[in-house]
Amino acid sequence: MTRQLILHILIKLVRMCDELKIKFMKKLLISLVLAVVACGSTLLAQTKVITGTVSSSVPGEGPVIGAAARLKGTSIGVLTDVNGKYSITVPQNSTTLEFSFVGMKTQEVEIAGRAVVDVVLETAIQGLQEVVVTALGISREKKSLGYATQSVSNDAVTSVKTDNFVNTLSGKLAGVDIKANGNMGGSTNIIIRGAKSLTGNNQALFVVDGVPIDNAITNNEGELTGRSGYDYGNTASDINPDDIESIDVLKGAAASALYGARAANGVIMITTKKGSYQPGKSVGVTLSSNVTFGVYDKSTFPKYQQSYGAGYGPFYSDGAHPGLEHYVDVNKDGVIDYTVPFYEDASFGEKFDPNLLVYQFDAFVPESPNYGKATPWVAGANGPGSFFQTAVSTTNSIDITGGSEKTTFRVGYTNLNQTGILPNSLLTKNSVTLNGTYNILKNLKVTAFANYINDTGKGRNQTGYNDNVMGSFRQWFEVNVDINMLKYLFNQTGQNVTWNRKTYNNPTPNYWDSPYWVRYKNYETDGRNRLIGYTQADYKVTDWFSLMGRVSVDEYSELQEERKAVGSVAGEFGVGRPTVTSGYSRLTRNYLETNADFMATFKKDITSNLNINGLLGSNVRRQKIDQVFESTNNGLSVPDVYALSNSVDPMAPPEELLSKIGLNGYFASVSLGYHNMLYLDGTYRVDQSSTLPKNSWTYQYPSVSGSFLFSELVKQNWLSLGKLRLNYAEVGNDAPFASVLDTYVPVAPFTGNPLVTVPNTKNNANLKPERTKSVEAGLEMNFFKNRLGFDLALYKSNTVDQILPVTVSYATGYAAKFVNAGEIQNKGVELKFTVTPLKFSGFQWDLTANWTRNRNEVVSLEQGIENLQLASLQGGVTINARVGEPYGTIQGTDYVFLNGQRVVGPDGYYLQSPTSDVVLGNINPKWKGGIQNVFSYKNVSLSFLIDAQKGGSIFSLDQYYGQATGIYPTTVFTNDLGNPVRNPVIGNPTDGYDPASGGVILKGVFADGTPNNIRVAANDYRLFGYYANPNSAFVYDASYVKLREVVLTYNFPKALIARASIAGASLSFVGSNLWILHKNLPYADPEASQSGGNIQGWQTGTLPAVRNYGFSLKVQF
Amino acid sequence: MKAKYLILILFFASLVSCTKKFEEFNTDVKNPAAVPGEALFSKAEMSLVDQTVTPDVNLNVFKLISQYWTETTYTDEANYNIVNRTIPDDIFQQYFVGNVSKQGGFLEDFKEAARLIGLENPPTPADDAAKTNKLAIIELLNVYSFQNLVDIFGNVPYSQALDITKIAPVYDDAATIYQDLLTRIDAALGNLDATSASFGSADIIYGGDVSKWIKFANSLKLKIGITLSDVNPTLAQSTVQAAVSGGVFTSSDDDAVLLYPGGIHSNPIWSLVVQNGRDDFVPANTVIDLMNSLSDPRRSFYFTLVDTSSEQGVVKLAFSGGIYGKSNPFTKYSHINPLISSPTFPGTLLSYEEVLFYEAEASARSFSVGGTQRDFYDAAITASILSWGGTPDQAAAYIAQPSVAYATATGTWQQKIGTQAYIALYNRGLEGWTEWRRLDFPIFNMPPSITDYSQIPKRFTYPVNEQTLNKTNYASASSAIGGDLQSTRIFWDKF
């Protein structure tokens, strides 16, 4: 060690002498150096110093700070300083330097005896030398890969800050279907090349520096199926985007064969930022600060009709105003007064009339300014839109990097604070990352990484049909209600003062609590503490053989607490989901995954034109989930005390899960490269999984891939890159935990007698592994020095022998049975297109477009079974896997047709199909695409991303019920006779209808084919909504075009900031989800859903979309 | 260098032994892998009673179908729409499998209980006799459950039901199932030995009292027999007579009831009417108008009084039922009596007064059951009034009214017995509907959704699930019964 230090000092002195031109001194020093070197045997022989400047080819960018200059094939390297300058000491006989920087093409430069080597780096647009991170964190030259990958840099996930970086990838990656559901802190679906598993997980695997990261969606069954609950997000959102250096997406099975089963859905490979050593500078600091404001997007929230108030029809009293109740003398003046049918959560009642005075809900609350007063019968002055507030999100981060010759380190800290558009909501996130490397020996490097994350959530939005404020606003509401009055009365009383009281003299809420009560009293809180870490040792045994060992851990504990205050409307809550009026529940979840990886790699040039890379490795994975869900029973004894001990009745037994999974994997990979033109890769993996029966828990699978760089053969100037690739791969997969052996389910004892029941799903002791087989071909071409390029991929994957709980006739005694059955096929095309249409004198326009078309088909299920129900949802709609159809068909009732016309019944309403298994649509888009434009001119750049989806269907429960409750403008119009449609029907089909009649004659025919001539009333809940219309009437096309992201950045001129010792600074205006340019779903965001996961295509009570805009400042020291 | 390779080899070799714990890993340690059959039996008994008494519209909608109750705002079910909520699916699920919150599924639990008990090797002859009794008791509750399924749907999966190796079971002919149910009761009766023990306290209905189960067996046999009387009078007569001579219930003490302890195991009526805070149901005018016309003393146990005055300052308390099938403001009508919606209100499977009404009918059909129709009729009404908490005087006065007295009450014996049985079965939705279907009395109201009296359901349509998961057998069952319609009659419903 000492020797190296001495050498280093000596070399520095030599350089000083050079500068001071003290020749004799230099000679002396060099001889000393030689002497020292001679003492050792392996270190530097004669050395020389090379200096130079690294600059960018992009006009205006100037020098590249922090670029790596490395002696090729060695670990000798330095980074450029703030002026892009470097100085490297290399052995005298060195020949080639390698310069690299993220987002730029790595360049090799012959030293050719020079002392000064200046380099201009080009932006990497699919360059030949691009390096990508592949399975297990192995870096490979992209040209050698026989499968599709796509990379994005840090910018893609940090320009616009959100609580879930996955959302910011939307539209930026071909073949990757990202669906943010709009819930605050909610779970985002990320599905690569289509759903492959019928009932299992279809989400991509997240890997950080080679270490798999848990991405669970812990939402319970009731939440996932749209009953009620909160969306607690997907746990990969813990990854701090500021820690991300780059993201590589491995899309196909071949790319991920080495990861085993979990990677069959594709992998999001994340490389974290590392520290670096810059001579002359020990520490680099970057600060960034971001504030964004969010406002709800009005196009994704209901518009309300403004003509009729509370009620379901004109039947509450007799006389002039049958839509109002007329039974009580409220003010005791001897005259019966008009009161609202408060208990009705609909707006099919009395027509508004400002001259009609009515006692409304606020007339019975002493704190109300309208106490004891009848008020004009008009639409509420402030509709539900006024419930939303401006969301504010701040993100602050600091990033410190540095190092010495033997060590590097990076410390990152990010704090995020975000309030939502709903009152009383807050998300916080704190993330600390430590990353260090230490070269213990010259051929032994140790890396350690630790990331501690603390998340908290409070007041996430309710989801689902029940107990959801948005459900009320979208489906069940009285438009006479003034939201600001509810706010005022809640603030005044702290009580559940609802518009939906039972009667004038009974303030108990009937179906709906005051929305303010819900937000301030029935809120949830949650928190997660997580540690992700690994230690890795890289040992270079010889120059062609290396060993790597790594131990990693991903551990978190999570607590989800839900509350229902005493005095709330009864709703499903807690263990077993009984309907209660108050309660407290808590879910604790502890997760631990450890991985031990061992890998031996070798690399050899067999001849000068033929080289071989090999890899032999093993992975030992252990995963444990320990989860307990418990709740009070039959309410809270003492109000506002949220403790399990405050249960009215003894607690029901908690729901417990202890899941342990073990997997041992052994793998080998060989790649051959010929003339840097032909590459051939083969991999083979053997897995042993604890979730399978003993006789089948070992299984193997291979992959083979090849790439052909025909541009090397053609060698034309206009063709920068031409590459063909082809691969075939198989990936095996194991079973869910505990699906082999049968157990019983205990139930709370009955007067001392133990109770147990047989579970609903029959396990299977004969399961075997399932398998995905995929084939992919690709063509990648770049032209005119990479100004124009495309990457085309065609793929097909079949997942067979799926392990799934196939639904069976209830008469078997079970609802489902685990079997190996079923096949899903995904076929698709991905296209990435890049072009720089304009580039002149400091101005540049870059355009990147992604387009994906995936065709998904359920090829087969268990023999004799045509349909597998994934979920049965409110409204009688089911989401299914049906043979011959894409995965995720939306099924329900349809109209009955006769010669293409809808058939009406004898009552004049539409007939509905007798069964509810008619396929009405499916959840899969026809295609998805994104176009990103970047305009840059000197210090200013503007980028915007347009993201589109064509096709896919969605069932709107909001419309299904909301049309029936008459809140939407579509339930108020002028009918064919020129009258308000809600006027009563006068007349009959035989004698004809009065010219003043309301109602409509539905377009259609009777069963005998004669045209419908019955006018049906539109003044009650029957006509428009669920009652007299099939499910198909509420299935919408989920297409959209969105302006997803806009970033306008100003880079402060270096000259301006250098004096303040600032290396770089930029200020950006950022916006996300700014504008939905096109959609077909009324009053809602077609991307919205209750949760991530397989159950999509159905919507109820979703939050409106939020438009975010704000500023971001970044300063580097 | 060689040492390093050795380490490498050792490392790989060490992995081989790593699968040792794999079976342990994949064991669900939070749930038992082995349990006594008794625990399954207790659970199944409770679930069967839960399902029988719950007024949850999703699971058991018969209090609405039989017009004892009606709905306030959302009137789909009172208008005989059972498809919107896929109620038939839920009923199938409750009987065979259980629902997501792991309740119900008693047929599978009974089957598993019988399998486990059957595997036992009792050490003593006394234990062996108890084992035989246990298996016979399970049989009786299987018979009870399957009769309900047949009475709801007609043909149902039976001979191939509850067999996971047959994922698409065939449907059996309803009449054939009935015959087999009788065979099973007789077999069970042959095995029941009142001098031996059975489940003991694990039997949460009779506490293991085999003599009660023998009475239950005969009473159930009577119920099945009487149900057959229109379609197969010969078999009905022999069955009924054998049942009665074998010994049916002789007092309300014999009733098959579950005493709910409250708390987690509360009567489901309480959960649905009180706990959830909703005002979905009110008693229907069908039953209240009828009982008002007879000044029935049971009204004050069945319903609450409501102020029906339209005059300012004048209170006029009365029993007033919601108009069946219409939208009914909750406050305007009588409510369900708190007695019935108490958490500890007992749940009934089969009762003494029910047996007496069957005997009255048997007598009216000239079967030899040891009494006159009038005696049984009077006894049945009296037993009913007393069991609800009425007094013998109230009962006597009630029966003495010409409108009630067997000799003078209006109509045929079907109308007399049908009307009184309907009133007595107020809290027994399915039985009430069955009595209406068999005897065609009382006259029901027509909800707004139907235009013809014949549209009142005679059966439930099959589950949607069966249409998709058991297509072929569903199709043949549908055509065998004459169409999967609500208007198709169950085989015993000849008139």
C-alpha cells in the first residue's frame, strides 16, 4: 500500500516538475519511481501523464463534467473536472484510452504518443458502443444482444417529480404498458408485452443494481374488486428516482432467462448513481428542489344537471310538488311545509324553482345560518367540484459524491411532501442512500449499498363502491346540496352533518356521511420502513476470469391503519368485512427477501476474430412474508379511540399469513462473438422451488439468441447501424405459496366449540412448473450518423401449463381448484423511432416515438372450461379469461337484438340478454404510443411528451348508477315533442300522447318486429341507468391522447455561475398530465381504476385526474 | 489458485442440501392441516342455520319473495329481480362452498366431517355407537339442505355433487332426489340409537341428544312426504304415516333451533337490520293486511306500531305494511320487531307448529295421522302464538274468531291451512314461499314489475356461474325441467 502511495506522490511531483520545467529534478524523480516500481513486481512500469478536455458534440453543451477517462482494459481511470479537463497517469506502453459518460457514446481513442488527448463525445442514440445492463446487473454491449432492450436515463424519471417514479415512464418505452390509476399514492400497473399469467402476477420485476426489489400491491380482495378500501400503492415506488442513474428495460424472456421465473414478465433494471473520484476535488454536491401544484382536471369529473333536486321520482307527496315531502309543519305556523326527501341519494326529484321555499338539510342544524329557514329550491351554489383543493408537492434532495483513489462514495437524501386534492391528505417520503466502493486489493473490489426509506401516508382516497366520497359524487348525490355548507357545518360542529339524513328529525346519515366527516374522521394512515442493501465483492482472478459474490436484502415493515368514527354510515370494514358503523383495523406486514448470488465469468479471445464470454452462477433466494390483519368487532366502544382493545365485542380471529418461499437457481451462459459482427448467446438455468411438490420442484429451461450486425458487412456511410436479432427462450415458473397441501380454515369458536371449515380452493399435490416460451425477432437500423433510426421488434410468447385456481362449479364443494392448465399467447410489434429533424447553429430538434401493439389471446383453459372468472364486480359485470378472447374480457348483459335493432319489452323498456356472460369488451388496448419532442437552443430546452392509447374498454359503474340517480346532464333534455323529458308521460300508445307529454319512445322494436310506440317516463330512476338498460350500455372505449409531460429548462450560463463556485445550475418549468386531448369516457379518466393488478376495465368512484405544474431548480457544486 | 476453485466447487455443492427445508417452507403453518370432524360439523350446523335465517338479499331473499317483507328504496328483489345481484349464484355458493369471508359451505363441511369421523377407529363399543349416531345426524342435515336446494331450483347437482374430481357435475332429477332423500332418512333412522351418545356439546343444535334427532328425522320425513302429496299421493301418504308413527315433534321443546350467543355469532337478522344501520326493509302489506284483518295477536311480536295519522297533532298507532314492490319511505311503515332483530334471537330449522300444520294438511288429505284437521290446525296456531310469547288466552280467543276458526274460516282446507301456516311461518321465508306454492294461499300482491299473477316466481333460475362453468349439464337440466325460468314449477308444484 505504502508503495502505491509513494508512487502516487512521486508521479505528482513528476508532473509538477513538468509544469515547472525542472528537468533534472524530473529525471531524479523518474528514477526514483523506477526504483520503487522495481521493488514491487506488478505495478506500473514506466508511466506517462496524459491530459485533455472532454467536450460534448451537442452545440452549447461545452465541456462534459464527470466523464470517465479510463485506460482501456484496466481499472486506471479518472473523471473530468468542472472544465471537462482530465489528467491521467498511465503506463508508458499504453495505447488506448476509453471515454464514457451517461447518455453519450463511449469512445476509444488511440494515444498514439500524444500527451494531450482531447475528445468530443457524441450523444448516444442507439450507438454501436452502447452498453446496457442486462440480467443480474451484467453490462453488455448492446450490439451483441440478440434481444430487445430499451434504456432511459435519469432525466426520464426526475424531470417531473411524482411519488411513484414508474408513472413518469409512461409513454417513454415501447412494449411497456404503464397505467397509473390516479389514486393518491396509488398503485401503478406496469406490464411488459402483455399479461402472461391468468391469475398470477403480471407486473414487471424491478431490479436495483442486480438485486430484485419487492413490488407488491398489498391491497386486499375487497379493494381489488371495487368494494371499498384504500389503494396503498405498489412498493417499487419506494425507489428514489434521484438515486437512478439509468433504467434498462429487458422485455422478453431471453433477456431475463437468467433471472428465472420472476423475470418472465420482463425486468426494469435500475442502475444507481455511484460516487466517483475526481483528482483535485474530493466532494461534489448537487442540490435540487422542486415544487408542483396539482389541480383536478374538470374533464374527468362529473358535470351535474342543474334542474332537478333530491328524490327518485314524483311520489313523495300529493299535490303540486310530488317530488318533495309534505308532511310536517316545521315552523309551527299551522301550515304543512315542504321538506326534502333527505334520505334519497338521487336527483330525480322536484324541479328547481327559486320561488319555491323548502326546508333543506341545513334547516335542522342549529349551527347553520339557515337554521329554521326554508330556502329557495335551486341547485347547490357550490357543487362537488369545490370539494377539491390544490395539491402541493415539494421534493428536496441533496446528492454528495466523492472518493479517493481506492474508494468512492455517494450519499443521497430525498424528502418528498405531497398533499392531495382531497382535504386532509398527506404523503411523505424520506430516502437515504449510501453507496461505497473500496478497492481492497488491486483486483478485489468491495461494493456496499444501503437505501433506507420511510414512507408515510395519511388520508389516501377511498376507492370502490362503498364508503367512497367520489362514489357519492359520481353516482349518488342530490344536486341541491351546497358543498360549502357541508364544510361550514363540519367546521362548526365537528359532527357528521350530512345532506343524506334519515328524516327531518333524525340526523343519522342514511347512506352517505358528510364528505368532510369522512375525510377528517374516517381517514387511514400508513407507514413503511424499508431497507434495501447489498454487499458485493468482485475478484478479478486473472484478466480473463473473475468471480463475483453478492448478498442482498430487501426488508420492510408496513402498517396500515383504517378508521371508521362512531356515528358513520355502516360499511364493510375489517376482518371478514362485516357491515359496521365504526371500527379500527390494522394490517402489519413484514417482508424479507435475501439473495445470495455467486457468479464466475470468463472472457477469452480464442482467435483475434472470435471471442467467448462465459458465465456460471447460482442464486439462493429466501422470501418471507409475515402479515396480520386484525380489527375491532361490531364497533368502537369509546368514540375516537382507535385501539383494538376498544372493540365493542370480542375481536374476531385475525387473518394471518406466514409465507416462506425458497428458490435455488443455477445458471450458465455462453456467448460467442465473431468479427464484432455475429454474436450467439445461450443460457441454461435450473431452478429448485419450494412452492412445488417435491417430485417436480426442480426444473430447467434454456434460451438462445443471436445478433448479426450487417452494417459491418455493408460498410456504407449512410448506414450507422444495421442489426438483425433473433431469439428463443423458455422460462419456468413455480406455484403460489401453499398451493400443494390442503389445510382447514379456523373460524371463531361458538360457545366454546372450535369451528373449522374447508377452504374454497382445492390445492393440488401434483402441480408441475408452468412455462413461458417466447420467440422474438428484431431489426435495428440507424442512418446518417444516427440522425435517424428505428428499432423494430416482433415477438410471440406462449405461457403454458399455467398454475391457476381454475373456477369450478360450486356444486363440487369448491369455488376453485389448483391445476396446471391453460395457455395465454401474446403476439406483438414494438417500434421505436428516433430522428433529429433539425440541427443547425445551436438549435436542435429531437423526436423519439414509441409504438406498441400487443395481441393477447387466451388459447385454452382447463378442459371443458371456456371461461375463467377473474372477478365478479358490482353491477353484475365480470372480468374474465375466456378461451379465444383476449385476457380480461368484460362480460355482462347486452341488449336483445332483432335484425340489428334493439328489442323492447311490452313495457317499452329495452330487453336485456337472459344471461350475463355476453362479451362486451376487453381491457387490452389495441395499441399504445408516445411521442417525445425535445427542442434545444443554447441554454434553453423544451420537451413535451404526448402519450396515446387506442382501444380497450371500460365499464363505468359511475354511469350505470349515476344515470339512474339523475345527476348527469344527459338525464335532462328536451324530448321529441319539445318538452322537458322529465315531464310526466300523458297518454298511451293506443290513444296517442299529449303534445305536452314528457318521456321518450326508446328506439327499437317489439319482439314481433313492429316499432316501439310506448313512451316511457323519464322522471324516475328507471329509464337512464342500470334498471332498464343492460351492462353494455355503460361500456366505453378507453382510448385517450394525453399531453403527459412538458419540461422547459433553462441552463444558467457557466460564466454567470462559475464565480459563485457553482458548477452547473438549471431551472425548469415542469408539467404533467396537463391536458387530455381526446377521450371517449365521459367525466372520468380512462386510465383510472380502483387499483393496480389484473382486475381492470371497471371503474367506480375514481378520483379525477390531477394536472400538475411547477418548478424545479437544480444546482451542482 | 486451486484452492479458489475448490471453494467454488464447495459453494455449489453446499447448495444441493438447501432444499431440505423446502417442504417446511411451503406449509401453511397458520392453518391446521388436521382437525377433528366435530369442529367441521359444528361449523356446518352454524352455517346452515345462518343461511336459513339470514335476510341478506344476496344470500337468502325469501322473506321478500314470500312477501313477508318488502324493500324501501331499492326494490329490485321485491320485484322478483334476482339476476341483478346474481342471487342464485350466492345461494349455490352458500350451500356448497361458502363465500369469501369463509362462511357458509356447509354441505362440503358436512361431507368432510363425515369423511373424517368415518376414518376414526373408536376404541370402545360405546364410542363406536356414538360414531354411528354422528354419521346419521350428518346425513339428516344433508337431507335437510338438499331438500331446500330442490325446493328452490328443481333439478340440482346431487349424485355427482361435492366431488372435486367431477368439476362439471350432472344435475339429477328432482323427484329422484326426493326419493333418495327419503331413503337416506330411513337409513339414518335405522342407525340412530337414542341410548348412545353422539356429538355432545359439539352439536350446537340438540347438544348431542339422539332422541331429539330421531324426532327431527321423522319430522323432516313428514315435511318431505307432505310436499310430495300433490305429485305422488301414494308415496306421500306412506311416508307421512310412517313419519308420524315413528314419532315427530311433540312440543316446541323439540324445535331444531340454534341459540345464538351474540357477539361474533349473532343472529344474522340483527346484522342486516340493526348492525349495518340501513333501513332497507319494512314488513310488507301482504302479511300485515292479512293479520290486521284477523286481529292477529302475533303482530306485536312481528312488527312495530307506526303513527299512521295524517292529522296534525293526532297520533294514530297501527300496524302498517310497506306496499309490496313499491318505493316505501321507511318512516311511514311498521318496522321489524326488535325481538326478531335481537342478536340472540334463535335461528330455526324446523319447528313444532310447522309439523302440526303438516299434520293438519295430512289429515285434510285423509292420511292417517292420529287426529283431525281441526285439532292439528288449532294446535298449530296455538303453538305458534305461544312460541312467540303470546298467552293461551290470546290463542284461544284468536281461534274462536269465525274468520280463524277451522269450521268457519273462508275457503277450502288449502286456503284455511295455507293462510294460517303462512302467518305462522313469518320468520321462515323459504317455507312460507313453499307453502304458498303448494297450497296457493294466501293471495299475494303483484309488485309493479309484473302484469300477471302467474309471473310470481315458482322457482329460482340457475346460477349464472353454472351457465358458464357447467354449460352442458346446465343446458340439459334446463330443458329437463321445462326451461330455466322463474315460472317453471318445481316437480311437486302441480297446481
